[in-house]
Amino acid sequence: QERSDSGGNCGPFGFWNCEYIDTIGQGGFGISLTFGFNHIPMISYLDGDAQLIKVARYTGTGTESSCTNSANWDCDPIAPGYLTDRGQTSIWADKATSLVMVSWYQYNLSASNLMWSQFSMMSGWLPPERVADAMYSGEQNSLTVIDSMPVIAYTDGRFNRNALNYA
């Protein structure tokens, strides 16, 4: 949703513009928003139906896209071989370049990891990298970048200690 002082299509007073982007199923959540190169909005999220972490990127083209419900967005999985069925995502983008970074919680019957990957126009999405591997490590996480170095705050639920960690 986007606030619009000149009038929008939703909200009790019509001040918000709303667009239906993608269908994410009942298990979909973990949404994070950033603005990238040329102030393009990007959203990282868990597609609960596909059990994949995706990034929706606004294209504004009005042509066919990979999203379920919008021709103005591309919705691409960033780590197709890494299924997950719950957890938070966090996205960061550099407004001056095409660099995008995403952290997420990968959880399924065989894995419980805090994961990270990055995208650039030159290389596309790099293979995911495990940051922490322990039960419930990274279920909640927040990514930022300091001097081109990714920094992630995350929860570690191992041994019921519910710790706040920093990577």
C-alpha cells in the first residue's frame, strides 16, 4: 500500500493506493520492504504455497510478469532448492546500484538455518549461504548493511534460551 494525498483506491478515506501482487497461501508471511535502484520498491516474502523465499520487484511495465495477480511486478524465487515453511525475511537494497541482499529463516523437516544471499545485475542471485545453523536460529531476523558488509540481528531459540544474536 502507498499513501496518496491526491486520492487512492482503498482505505476508509481513500488515501492509500493498494495493489494485489501475488498469492502466497496460508503459510505465507515474513514480509520485508525496501527501495532499490531508482527507488524501485522490492518486497521479500515467504510464498507459503511454493514454500520458497521470493522477491517481488516493481517493474511498472504493465506487461506479463511472474506474479500471480499483477502485470506490474516480477516475483522471483531467490533460492529455488531451499524449501521453507515458516520464518521471517529481511531485505536491503542499495539505491545507487543494483545490489540487493536478503536474509531469511529456512525451516523444513531436514533444515533449520539462518540464510543469506545477494543479487546484482552482473551475477543475478548468488547461491544461498548459511549464516547460522541451529533449531530456530533466525526465525526472526533483520538485515542491514554497514560499509558494504551485511549485518544480521536474529533470534536463537536453541535449548529454550531465546537469545538475541548478531552476525
